[in-house]
Amino acid sequence: MRHVVSQFGFKLQFCFLASYHIVKDTLVLGVGGAGADIAAYMAIKLKCPMIALNTVSHSLSNRKYGQTLLLGPKSCQGLPARTPARGRKAAEETRQDIIALLDGISQLVLVAGLGGGTGSGAVPAIARMAREQEIAVLAAVTLPFTLETNRRSVAKVCLQELEEAGATIVAFDHESWPMVSGGAALSLNAVLEAARDRLVGMTVKQLRLGRGLF
Ligand SMILES: Nc1nc2c(ncn2[C@@H]2O[C@H](COP(=O)(O)OP(=O)(O)OP(=O)(O)O)[C@@H](O)[C@H]2O)c(=O)[nH]1
Ligand SMILES: [Mg+2]
């Protein structure tokens, strides 16, 4: 029993140290609809602050978001950006507020579901703003299903821009989800939830690696 207790004590201590190193000066920004939802969950796992950013004003009233920031109130009028060009413009319009959010952090985690307008346009723009402040940027993103044809090319361009901005990228491709045949098919919600869990797990690992914790 004593052995079990001491082993448990060790594990507890290790977990505390690991999460302490990850959360120190780390901020999670969830951008766009899927981004904000995944980020709210990720921030609970990382035990660090999160802020939801979207051009859609009503989406930000959800209680699961701690702090929120409306992107591009003039250019998007509280509605979805729909195209990456408008998402980028919305982020640029809100530049000063975004830069204020980055004050004092050394690690930014940017979360988005790529393929739409807001996340795919604003995330590279925000990554560039953070890199200008010498903040390390980890982009944790999902890639659209093959069925979402146009969205996949939008996502590809966004990945390229993130790479050029000097961000580390952790991506979960929705298309890589294993096919289940002959049993009960997973609902779309179950697949999205599983994708979210995978992305969060991959992000935690990457952050630990970056801090030399593995
Ligand atoms: N894992 C996960 N992915 C999602 C979810 N909802 C949407 N996605 C993915 O995220 C992509 C982008 O969708 P949104 O987040 O709604 O788009 P947006 O960034 O808000 O951009 P807008 O077009 O301006 O609304 C979609 O093409 C899907 O592949 C979700 O609940 N979970
Ligand atoms: Mg949206």
C-alpha cells in the first residue's frame, strides 16, 4: 500500500510539473466557429487561459468561452467572414486589440478548423503579428474532409502561409479518420469530437516537446 501511495505521489508531482511548464506564459486563441469550440476544450486540458475570436457576434455569447474578441466589426458586421480574404481583413482591422491580448506571453496556441473564411484567413495574420513580437506560435488545426473540396484548397493555402509565418503546425486531417465497415457507423458529431480529442492530445505532446519535457 505504501508503495502504491508513494508511486501515486510521484505521478501527481510529475503531472503538476509537466502542466506548470506548459501553461507558463501560454495563451490559447480559438479562431472561427470550430476553432473556438476546440480551444475551449483544449484550454481546460492545458489549464491555461483561452480567448474566443470570431467575426460572428452572436457566437461569442457562449458561456464556455472565458474572454472573447469580435474580429472585424466594420468589415464583417458581426457576420461570418466566409472567405479567407475577409477573415484576414477582419484580423487586420482588429490588429491593436489582438496585439494587446498577446502582451506578456511567450507561447501562443492558435486553434482553428481550416477551410472556412474566419479561421483560415485570420490565423496566419495573427501568427504573423505574434512572430513580430517574437512569441512562439503553435497552430493546432484540423483539415477538412475530402468531400469539402474547395475547403481543402483553402486549408492548403493557409498551411503554406502558416509555414511562411514561422509557426509550428500540428494538424489533424479529418480525412485520415479510419473507415468503419460492417458495424454501427460513427455519427458526424462523434467523428468531430474524436478529431478534437486527437488534436488536443497532439498539441499537448508538441508543447511538452518544445519545452524539453520528453
Ligand atoms: N473538429 C471539428 N471540426 C469542425 C467542427 N465544425 C466545423 N469543423 C471543420 O472546420 C472547418 C471550418 O469551419 P468553421 O470553423 O465553421 O469556419 P470559420 O473559420 O468559422 O469560417 P467562416 O466560413 O467565416 O464561418 C469546416 O470546414 C470543418 O472541416 C467541429 O465542431 N469540430
Ligand atoms: Mg464561422
